[in-house]
Amino acid sequence: MTEIAFHFNTPDKLHYACRLLRKAFSTGAKVMVWGEIEHLRALDKSLWDLGANDFVAHCMIDAPDYVLSRSPIVLCSDVSALNELPHHEVLLSLGDTLANGFEKFERVIELVSTEDEDKARARLRWKTYQERGYSMKRHDLSQKVAA
């Protein structure tokens, strides 16, 4: 069954996503990032703006097949394309709703900001996962900052 983890109280989802993707890339993990196109464009730019020593190979879902098949990190806003990905290891969700097809991934990481509306939408996703029988891990980032 898919492993689900929520990372709550992320002060800057974009910055945190870059950190997660940099770590995933360094370990050889394959990640699909799902969210709204404007968030993905900002993430794409941020990943390209990392220093040369922090390069993270990635592409958008509409990249040519030869690029897509070799990219360990794929950015996608179209949930219907989730089934057509070259890999289904980790799904990093920046979206406001449950990603259709999430269950095809080994792991799902949901990022949740400190904003009340984002937290409310995350609670609905949490409840839906729970109702479907998934167990979730909760990582409260505010506790890490306070420590």
C-alpha cells in the first residue's frame, strides 16, 4: 500500500520542495511533482536557479519522450498524465486536492503551508486517505524550527 506523509507548517512550500527534490536527486530517487501549473513553473525556475553544485535534473511532463524517460524528477499539472509517467516511485503533491492515481506511487508526500486555507484543504485530504485505509505519517516542521 502507498506510504503517505504530510509535511505540515512549511513556511515556504517552494523552498522546501527544492530542498526535498535536491535530497531525492542526490539519493537517486525518482519523483513526480504534482500541482498547479503556476506553482510548477515557479518550482522549475527555482530548481534552475540553484547553484551549480546543487543541480537537480528535472523536466516538465510535456518534454520530449527521450528527456522524460531520463529525468528523475518530472513536474506535472495534469492528473490524467500520472498514469503515463516513466516512474511511480514518489509523488510530491503541491496540489490542493487529492491527486487522481496517487495509489500507483510507492510514496506520497503532501506539503502543507502555514496558511489556514491550505491547512483546511490538507485536513480534507488527510480524512480521505484515512477513509480509504491509508496510514499517514505526520511531520510538523514548526517543531523542527523551534528545536
